[in-house]
Amino acid sequence: MTQYQPFWWQTGIIYQVYPRSFKDNNADGIGDLQGIHEKLGYLSWLGVDAIWLSPIYPSPMVDFGYDISDFTDIDPLFGDLAAFDHLVQEAHALGIKVILDFVPNHSSDEHEWFKASRSSRDNPKHGWYIWRDPVPGGGPPNNWLSHFGGSAWEYDAGLGEYYMHTFHTTQPDLDWRNPLVRQAMYDVMRFWLNRGVDGFRIDVLPFLVKDENLRDNPLNPDWQEGAPYYLRIFRVYSENQPGIHRLVQELRQVAEEYSDRVLIGEIYLPYKELVRYYGDNLSGIHLPFNFQLILLADWRAEKIKDLVDSYEATLPVGAWPNWVLGNHDNPRVVSRLGPGQARVAQMLLLTLRGTPTFYYGDELGMHNVKIPPELAHDPQEKSSPGFGRDPARTPMQWDSTLNAGFCSPAAIPWLPVAEDYLQINVEEEKADPASMLTLVHELIGLRKAQPALHSGDYIALNSGTENCFGYIRKWVNQAFLVILNFSDQPRFFNLPDEFKQGRIVLSTYLDREGPVGPVKIELRENEGLIIEV
Ligand code: NOJ
């Protein structure tokens, strides 16, 4: 019998580091590579297998690193290539993989490529970006909108042409139909893969190919004043276009030049479209990010069960699932669900079938921080007030010293530290047997130690108990039952026969273990349990 050999990105746990906010080592109030290096011991203790770093490349920081002015260097704010190499080396020595953010859709307008592109219509790089003449009588080529407000087209008076920017005006879109752009960007991937990075999280992957004729997008009749302006249109012609899957295959081929690397895609699409990014015969990316737990408006057992079951049913044969609970673009899980349900959510994330991705600080229960308007940085806050992402990007809370140990007490952190940092921080929570961090640490330890939890089958149960979700994870002769109470009321759960002699191994309350009752088990409000047979 051949031994089942899973890849590290299947059994492992990914942890997103937002470098600006993780740990500042040089007292400028902004996190850096040396800071991440300093905290590798913590990440190793926590038990994560890979860190994904949001962009660390040279950037004017209009979109906090997602506006890149050089794809193959490190911004001095964060360090330099030597510091990066050292970080990769030390992470690898601890068994931690390093995944970089790859931002192929656009560069900064300060990138040399764009400067050349806009220098004249005859410049060889002119066609590296998407330039179009105004429509007859003047005005932008179509009705597409920028995510950061207004038209997706900016007029360049010198050239008499518009360039496209799906995001900020300073983030011009590269033209991926141009083979020279593709080759240059594949070389960017190789530059980092040669330095030993273990893969990429690919930014806005479905946006790379645009409609060939740049047709107008249809209007969204349900858009209401106050909602972000770019949602006024449906992105029918500006996202997920024919041709994208051929590109995805090319990206995969670059990764295949190396061994054991992973490609993860940022893709906000319904399951039917999402799973196409695995590619025919799994020739696409390894993990199209599954954001449905973030997007779910109605956090109820029935809805979550539907979500998990429909995902499982939609996955192509052999495709590996994944789940995400938070990231730098969305409100934090504690702020979405409240502290009780956030614990249930962590148990769900760490017991479902598929690679879990964490967002830094969620393991502590960090919540969104209200940012006064004068301290707001995010361009999205400026274009769509109230929808900014700064509140979920505040400094990591390490200890009870001033600035929560994120930066020296004398420095001013780039975003304010949450006011509850005296309780919600790594040092305090490590010492507290009932903390969120202790729960996450235990969940990770259990998942890593038990093949049923990291590699086993998923079997849904019809619990019949209102607002409770139960499922079994099974591997050879090992099985775990996970039961989660999504309500703020106690509930009785009927145990399946094989679990009547079972043993509780973990409660989200962290206060009970041991044999279960003979027939039913009582779940307290917001309680999740893992039961072993
Ligand atoms: C998606 C990133 O996650 C987000 O933070 C960024 O603003 C846009 N892409 C543009 O790169």
C-alpha cells in the first residue's frame, strides 16, 4: 500500500502577518522584518506552519504596500534583502514556511515601468499598462469604477489618453494580455522563489483579465447611497473573464519549476466559479481562498452547515479545501460575531476539513479599533467613509507595556493600539488557562497531532438541535465529533451511537474533559466541544 503523503500546505496552518502592524524593531512605529524575526519563537510556539506576509516591497504606501514601485526589492521601512533572506532562513530553521504576497494586477505609478509607459505613446513600455483614447466627445472609455472611488480611468493630459486603475489612481493596472508583461511578472515570481520563498498569495487574481472590448458593466439596481461607490456596478466585464484560467495555468507552471511551493488566490467569487481556479485536472492554483465564513451575514448553524456542505459538494475531485476567518480587508472576527462566538468560530476553523488561515491577533481576540477620522490612513476610508480597513489593522498586542510591546514606549504606533491591550495581549493570555490564546493554542496542537482533524473525512450530521452544528472527522479507525452551539442559550445535543462512550477532549470554555453522558450532552451557550471515540 502506498503511504499517503500530504503536502505541507494541506496539513499545515497559515498565519497572515500584516508587517506594518506585527512588531516594530527600530522604533519608527511601523512593524518591520526584524520585528517578525524576533517573534518567530512565538509563531513556532503557537504551532503555525507558514506565515504569509502582506506586501513588503518598495512602495509609496498609498495602499499600504499594495502599490508597489519595485517588485524585486524590500521597502527600507521593513528592512532590506539581506534581512529578508535572514528571516526566511530562520523561519525555515524552525519549520515555518514563508509565503509572499504577489500583486500582479497593478503597480504603483512610481514604478519605473509605469514612468516609461506614460512617458510617450511610442515608449516600448507604453503597452504594458491599459491605455485608451477618450470616447468621442470626451470622457473615460467605459463606466468601470475604482474600488477607491470614482471612475476606474484617469486622464493623462500629456498623452491625451486614459489609463485604467481598478484601485487607487496611483495603482495603474498592468496589461496581462501583453506577453512581455506576463514574462516580466513570471520573472518576479522566480526572483523570490529562487530566494527560497515557499509560495505566493496572489492579489485579486480574477481581475487580471479584462473584457477584450472593455464593455460597460451593468448597473446594480440595489445600490444605495452610503454604500461604497464601486458597488454601483456589477463587475460582469471586469472580473473573472474568459482567458483567466489559461493565465492561472501559466502561473502554476512557474511554481512547478520549483518543488513544494504553493499558490493561493485572493478570489471573492461564489463556489461554482471559485472552484474553477483549481484548474482542469488541478492544473490551476492549489488553494483558491474560501472567504465564505467571513462573508456570511447570518451566523447560524443551518447557514454554516449549508455553506460547508455545498463547498464539499462543489470541490472538484482531489481539490484541497481551505477556510479563512479574517484578513486585513475585513472586520475582525470578534467584532463580527462577539467574543463568545469568536471562540466557536476558531473551533470551527480548526476542525473543518481544509487548510485554515489565521489573521494576526485573531488568536488573542483582538477586535476592531475605532480610528478617529484624523488618524485614518486607508484610501478606502477616504473614498467610502465607514468602510475603512484601518480598524482591523491595529498593532499586535504583545504585552502590557505602553504600546502593547508593539513598538518602544517612546515611539508613536502608525495606528492606535486597542484600549484593552492590558488584558488582551500575548503575555497575559499565555498565562491564563481560559484565554482565547490558550484555546487557539490547544486547538492547533490537537489538529496537528490528530490525522483525523488535519486530513480526515468530513461527515455532516443532522443534529435536529436548533442552532447547533455537528460533524464527524474520521481517519482510519480514529474519529472526532465536533458539536458547536451557535446560540446564546444552552442546548441538548443527541449523540450519535458511536460517540455515546466518547470523551470530551476540548471545550471552548477550556474547563471540561472526560466521558460524555450516556445519550445527550448539554452544550452551554456559545460552547463548542470536541469529542473523541
Ligand atoms: C486586495 C488586497 O487584499 C487589498 O488590501 C488591496 O487594497 C487591494 N487588493 C489592491 O491591491
